[in-house]
Amino acid sequence: MRTKPVFIALAMLVLWPLAAFADDSDEFTIKVDPFHFGLGCLATWERDAGKPGQKDDSQQFGLYLQKNTATANFAAAGVRNMLRTPIPATSLQTLAFVISGFPGEPTFGVANGYCGAGSPRFNVTSTGTSSTCFLGCFHARKTQDPVTGWWEIKFIAPFTQFPGCENGVSGDVTSISIVFDEGNDLALSGSPGPVGNSPGNVVIDNIRVNNKVVGKPTDDD
């Protein structure tokens, strides 16, 4: 996981929406605003790419994240800070998204979208903790939908139980972003095979912060 160099440059990308989208409402809402920079990177909503069979998403949108270059290259794709306003760290209970799978193949790592130790991941920043909480896909709890085959990638409090977030979150959570910065030169996490069999891309859907879920572009995107 190449977190330190990329994290420095991502700070402006993932933190600025707090000011841009803050309002006077006490309602907790999120916004999914894709970003990408550097060689071979792309982040965009794609029709017919997301989890099938969702009644509120007839066009089957999925969020396509790509890093079609070496991991060491200074490049990344993802989602900017999803919070419109800070929230108490004690209220953050769940972070999740789904990735593709295959119906009838219940073994994770055989026929699912890319899920590395460091990408795609949630980056969580809070006022009471000096370090960023990194929640990488491979370390999450994984549950398969037996109908579609898609896998839910889920992190639940306390987040200290997951590698990359040993210091947890405290105070107010000021930023929750998603980063994809592992390229096409890695071996798949948890799977045998030579270095270089990673695809450099993934489709995620149903991005979740507590009970707020976004699975398609919205009117203000």
C-alpha cells in the first residue's frame, strides 16, 4: 500500500468539500464526488457496471476506479471527502461498499473484483487522532449476496480491529474518502499468482456511511 506520498497530495482533494458543501442543516448526508489524477487513472460512474437488480437504479450504475499504471507512480483515483459537515466519531458505526462477484462461487478471491490490502480503501480523518485511519478492502468483513454474487465489503466500529486503523477515530470525523492507488503490477491479495496479475481497476457500488447509501450519480453531481 503506497499511502504516504499519495496521501500528501490527496489532502486537498479529499478535504476541501467540507467548506464547499457545509450548510445549516443538522441532517447527516453524504456526497460521492469522484476524482482522479496521474498516469492511467480514472474515476467515473458507468451505466450497466454496478450491482444488478436494484429497483432504485434502473441504469445499474457502478463507480469505476482505475489505476492502469505501476503502483509506484504518483497517481490515484477515488472519491473526495463525502461528508458535507463533520460528524462525531462516536456516531460513525459503519463504512461499506460492494464489489462484483459471481453467483454460485462463494469463495472470496476466485471471481470477484479487485480487493487489495490497501485499495480500494476508506481514509478517515478525525480531530482527536493525529493519524489517518486506513481501511483497506482485503481486511474488511465480506458477505456475499447469493443472488447476484456481489460482495459487501464492510467495516464496523470499533475500527481499531482492522489493520491500518490501530489508533481508531475520535473527536469529530472531518473527512471520509475512498482511494484507489494500487496499480497493475501487484499480485492479488490473498491469492496465489505472479506479481502483475492485478487488473488496476475495480467497480464499487452502494457506498455506505452508516445508513446513508449512494449507488448512482445524484442531481448535484
